[in-house]
Amino acid sequence: MKQTPEIKTEAEKEILVADDQIDDLKLKFYEILRKRINRFVTGFAGEYGNKFTGYLLALPDFFILLLRLAADKRVTSSQKMFVGGIIAYVMLPIDIIPDFIPFIGYIDDLVLVVYGLNLILNEVDKQIIIDNWSGEENVLELLSKVTSTAEKFLDRNFLKKIQRWISNLRK
């Protein structure tokens, strides 16, 4: 159970209220994203779409992982800024492929998130990723599967655009 800290000043009270509002916003975005993916999966996934369906359903879990990494004290400030850039990419409507395009609009988000998490894995202890993961599948195996599948089935130019975006974010 979450302990409520003792509130001493009005400023502290305002910070707690702001934190609760941010948490509500994160959860609302998570639920919207999950509903959109579920709607697409049930209505539009074809033969090739089925390859990515399970991975797309993990996108909200990856998003929560990113949010948790951004708050984890074991993650450095520069890594948190990188994570924040990935979070912004997922949340903002301007993407390499717009989100309103069924199925394909979420593939760039998924691949960018996975590529970004793979880079983060090179810099932090794997246990940090595991500790912050709440998805059903093993996160390290899932990252590997998504990366492998993306490299097999997606256009190389598309993947290069995502890699360029991530490289620019790292600078």
C-alpha cells in the first residue's frame, strides 16, 4: 500500500496533486493506446499483420516500462532524457508513419521503442529493465523477437529512418 507523506506546506500539497494528475494522464494514455491496438487487431490485421499483432499488444507495456525507467533513480540523467524523447515520440501525433493509419501507424512506434530500449540495455544493468517490466512475456526475449521480426519483414529504408531518428535523439 502506498504511504502518503506528511504534507507540511501548500507547495508540497501542490506537488502531490500535480504528481497525481501526471499519473492519471499516463494511465489514460496507456488505456487509450491499448484500446486502439485492440480495435485494430480485431478489425484490420491480415496475414502479415498477424506477425506483429502480439508485439503491438506489448506496446503499452513498453510505454509503461519507459515511464518507469524515466523515474528510476538507477538510470542516469542523460539516459532519462533519451527515454523522454522516446516517450514523446510515442505520445505525439507526428510520427514517421502517422498513428491514424491502421496497424502500420503503430509499427514505427513499436520498432522505435524497441530499438531505443536495446540501446538503453547496452548502458544499464539488465536487472533495471527487468525490475521495471510488468508485461507477461520475458522482456529481454520480447525485445529480441521484435527486433528480429522487424529486420526480417520491414523495409530497410523504414528501419534506417527509425535508426536515424534514434541517433539524432542520442546527440
